[in-house]
Amino acid sequence: MRKPHALCLPFPTQGHITPMLHLAKLLHSRGFHITFVNTEFNHHRLIKSAALDPTAQMDGFMFERIPDGLPAQEINATQSIPELCASVTKNCSAPLRQLVMRLNGERGAGGPPVNLMVRDAVMICGQKVADDLNIPDVVLWTMSTYTMMGFFQFEELVRRGYTPFTDATQFSNGYLNTPVDWIPSMPDICLKDLPTFFRTTDPNDIMLNLCIQIAHSLPKLSAIIINTLDELEHEIIHATATSFNFKGPSYAVGPIYQLLQIQLPQSQLHSTIKSNSNLWEEEMGCLDWLDRFDPASVVYVNFGSITVLTPEQVKEFAWGLANCNHPFVWVIRPDLVSGESAVLPPSFVDQTRERSLLAGWVPQKQVLGHPSIGAFLTHCGWNSMLESICSGVPMLCWPFFADQVTNCRNACQLWRVGLEMESKVRRDEVEGVVREMMEGEKGKQVKQKVGELKVSARKAIEMGGSSHSSFEKLVNDLRVMKR
Ligand code: UDP
């Protein structure tokens, strides 16, 4: 049988590239030839952060790049998500098609002919190329299945007149507390719990329309791979596939990074594929710093790769952390704060010097796995949430936008592994919620719950577990999958 060749096309942000790279490494370890496609912009960032060595030779695993269509930018600047979405949707099909033609024309050098598209759901451009080539169109869904169900509701929200908003006051006047009672397997939710991309007054809003387009594309796919685990989302996985009549099967194979760790020991992984996906260089020193603290005594604060805070929000978080008196690691990306860069008051730095570490980018999974970490103040990105659960670390949830509000709702109300924070950042609330988590009764309860989920997540990726079995089935099915 000819070696399968998967073209892996992530959406070009950190939280989407990482699970795609992990999936690509897993497929490669099972004999698939891989072409992994980054944008030019991210390709340069990966080289700068030492994640990618462009001179390294890797057997059957190639990195390629295409332009994202946006004007050249400072390498450290986070790109605007709506602009990036609009640009890749409009501009990436043609270079992608050319890339595939080149790969298929360069027999030998380009590997066997590309016969599988494995793309992010947001990369609709990949669908067109898969259609042209008549190859299976497979999506890696990098968010939760609850988020997928949320995307499926956007057209209904428009039909029922919930969006576009009639005026700007609906963003803040309690309108978002309107109950939404028709969604299968999502009882007791409100508008505020759905992914935020429907919150617009503009009927032509890029994100609203892209989410509707994505929802339309999912049922037609050859298959959907979901970075989740059945133990967390059993009902909703089933409800989504049956309610929307999926043509292809879905595979819950998450957390993919854990599956990769268990299936491919580090030594084996590094001898073949030396690259990782960090768009910023990791500061490893934080792990030694953590060694000096008692178990479960340090608060880890990280808002992911896209969130941008106002200087005011930073100050409120800073004083909340200073006043709670617990040690903390706080990751402040070079582009985390809008406007001025030096926003931390000198007195805050002096006051917390002995018990705080400020870093630009850390090895998050290792930090969360460090015994000193007692809680994670997070923006509720799906990867961060899975990583926290897998490490048994309870969360202080401060969602910023997108699917993070849905993740926050589930973490705090459904799985009960987190405590929710108000969206307006106030230092006394930050202090109070950190103390409640580290010292209080509610903290004890969520710690116990997240400990239980950690065990379930571990079982899921071990031999015979739900994600492990789904992955085995996925590999077998992909080898023979046709349109
Ligand atoms: N991450 C990291 N170091 C950092 C900050 C983030 O390794 O200092 C990783 C984190 O482990 C996660 C990803 O970046 O895998 C962020 O994805 P997530 O879905 O949590 O949030 P997003 O950045 O997409 O908002």
C-alpha cells in the first residue's frame, strides 16, 4: 500500500498550531508522510524562538509555508483575529493549491502524492483544495465540543433575531443573560455562555459569518478529530454529531499532547522531529525557581497567546496578587498589554520581589506539572484548560473572548474545577478569589474535583482508554479513507 501523505494546515495562532503539530507527530509515528504548513509570519517567529531549525532534515516530515496575506508586521505583535481570519479565508487558497501542485509534481522530494487534507476548521481555504484534489477533507477541531455546538447555533441566533444586536447597549445591559433553551445537551445556558463571535451589531461581521460558514462545512467533512476526551464531553459529542447529521465519523482523541507523550517517549520523538510550536522563546528558569516553594502554594497566572490587557487591568491584577500574599508566577508576553509597555508599578515589584516571578513565555505544561503550583489564573483557552485538568490544577477563570466564555461556564458550573471571576478586574476581587482558592472551602472542593478529572484524563489516553482507542481507530480509518 502507498504511504499516506497528510497535508496538515493549522489556523496560524499558538492554540491551534500546537495541537495540530502534536497530531502530525502522532500520524508521522504511524507511518504517514507529513507536510506541515505554517504561514510565512509564523515560520519566522518559530525560527526566532528556536522552535524550528530550518536546516534540520526530518525523514518524511516536511515544513512548508504560505503567506497569510496580511501586511508585514512586527514579529512580536499578536495579529488581530478577525483580520487574520478574513485574510487567510480570502488569500490562502491559491498559494495552498500551488504548494500541493509543487509537492505532487516533485515526486520523491515532495513525498508520495498528497492524499489527505487535515486542516483546522477555521481554514476553510483547505476545503477548496481538498475538493479540487478529490481527497478526504478532515478537520482537527482544536476547541471544545460545547464550542462546536455553540457555532452551530449562530444561524439560529440570527433567525430568531438575537443577533445582530439592535444597539450597542446590548453588549452590557443584561441582554447577555437572556436564556437560550433550545440547544441539545446544553440546558441552563444564556447568551453570555456562547462563543462571543455573535456579539455584533453588524450583519456583515467577519467572525459571525465565518462561524456560520464553519458550522455549514462540518457536517460535510470526511471526518472530525476533536481535541477533547469522552469523559468530559460524552453527551455533547453525541448530540452534535446526531443533531447535525455528520457525514463522517468524529474521533475524540484528546488531550492530544498527552496522547503524544504516552505514545512517543521524548527520546524517540526528538530523534526524528526536533521542532516544537512555541512562537515565543521559553524561559526554562522558572522551573528551578518553583523548586523552592511548598507543594501547591504558588499561583500561576497566564492569559495565553492572544489576550491583550489594558494597563488598568494589569494594575488591578497586580495589586490583587500582591495583596493576597501567596507566591505567584505571572507570564507577561511582550505584547500582552495594549499601549505603554512598563505598566507594573515599581512599588508592586518591590513589594512582591521575594515571592513573584515575572516571565515572557514559559513551558506551561511543565509549570502546571510542577508540584508547587496550587492554582491557575487563566483566560480559559481550551488548551490551557485541558493542560490544567491533566495536571490536577484548579482554575481561577477570567475568560477574555471567543470560546473562553463557554469553557469558563463549563469549568465552573459543569465540571466544577474552577472559580469564576468577574470580567471587570478589581484588585479586591482578585485577592478574594485567590484566597478562596488557596485557603477556603470552595477551593478544597474544586481541588478534589480536578484531581478526579486528572485521573479520568490519564485513563483516557492509556491503552484501552477512550482517547487511545479513538486514536487507533482514526489511524486505521485514515489509511484507507476515500472521498
Ligand atoms: N503557552 C505556553 N507558554 C506560555 C503561554 C502559553 O506554552 O507562556 C501555551 C499553552 O500551554 C497552550 C497555548 O500556549 O498550549 C495557548 O493555547 P490556549 O488555547 O490555552 O489559549 P490561546 O492562546 O489560544 O488563547
